[in-house]
Amino acid sequence: MAKPQVEDGYTPIANEILESLARISLSPNQWQVLLCIIRKTYGFHKKVDYIANFQIGAATGLCKAVVSRCLKGLSDMQIITRNSKHIGFQKDWEKWGKLAELSTLEKLAEPSTLDTKLAEPSTFKKLAVQSTELAVQSTKVSSCAVTQNIKETIQKKEGSINNFINSNTLISGQSIEKVIRIVRGEVSGVPEKRRQYFAGELERLGIGLSKRGGRGK
């Protein structure tokens, strides 16, 4: 019976990397090759090492052709770095293939300064007051026909502002369901600070969580 012990050697790897690896989809062969690379680099306290294809083949039992395809695939996804036979593990998981796309989407979902400013009630009031003042001034200096054209322009601008707000506000439409799932802990990989922020936004808007999930007032 095998009795592996830490005292006989171990490969130090950060928990954040393991958690990120758990979220990415690789083929069985790619997993074998990746684990071999981590063992031959991190296992020897190295970031990069000279690793020939036959070495990976000997460690994994894969033929050279399969090893070559796996290395290309891992390199294309930027999970490993390659400079000829010098191979290393890319620990910056935000650069990994689909995880990079997910990270970008999460950043886009984060409210920007403009979104936050537009979401403030005072901003709507100021826009309404400015629009009214503009209409009054236009009436004084314009004919009825010109005034009508100006009012239509104002309405179009206000409509554009509302459409922008509706499409960019953090909690709206289907996106609120995603926010609720994040707050309830159903979406993995979301930092605790981000989850607390979303929970605060739900509370600010008066949106509560029912026992079975979903939203309610």
C-alpha cells in the first residue's frame, strides 16, 4: 500500500491557483501534461525548466504526438509559457483562455463611476430641471415651430439617457438574478468583497432574498 508523506517531498502551489484550475475545462491528456509541468517546475521550486517532449511522455505514458498537441493547446490558452523547450506554468489565471473572458465580464458588470452617478436620484432631478429651463429659454426666442422641434430633441435626449441607464445600471433585468445568486453563494469564484458589495446594493434598493432564492420586496 502506498504511503506518500509530505516529508518525502511536495509541490507548493497557492490555493488561489488550485481554485482557478478547478474552474477550467481541459481534456484528460491536457490535465496529465499540465500536472507533469507543474511537478517539474514548482516541484523543484522553479518557474521555468527545460522539459523535452519525451520527458513528459515518460512521466504521463502519452506518445510524443499527443504531448505536442497538448502543449500547443495549453500554450494557446496561455496556461503555460513556452520558449522552445523551456516551459513554465502561467500562474496569472486571469490570462487563461475562458477564465480571462469570465473575468472581463465580471469587471464589466462592476458599476463604473458614470453608472453610479446616473443612478443617483439627484442626477435625474438635475437633468429634468435643465431640460425644463432649456425649453423655457427656447420658447422666449423661438417661433412655435422651432420650439416644437427643440422639445422633440429634448425628449429624444432624455430617452437616450434613460436607455443608457437601463442598459448599464448594475441591477436590472436578468442581471439581478445573477447578483442574487452571487449574494446567496451559488456562483463560485466571486471574491467576498464583491459579494458583500452586491448584497449592499440589493439592500439599498430594497430587494430582499426569499428562503427559496429569487427576489422580493
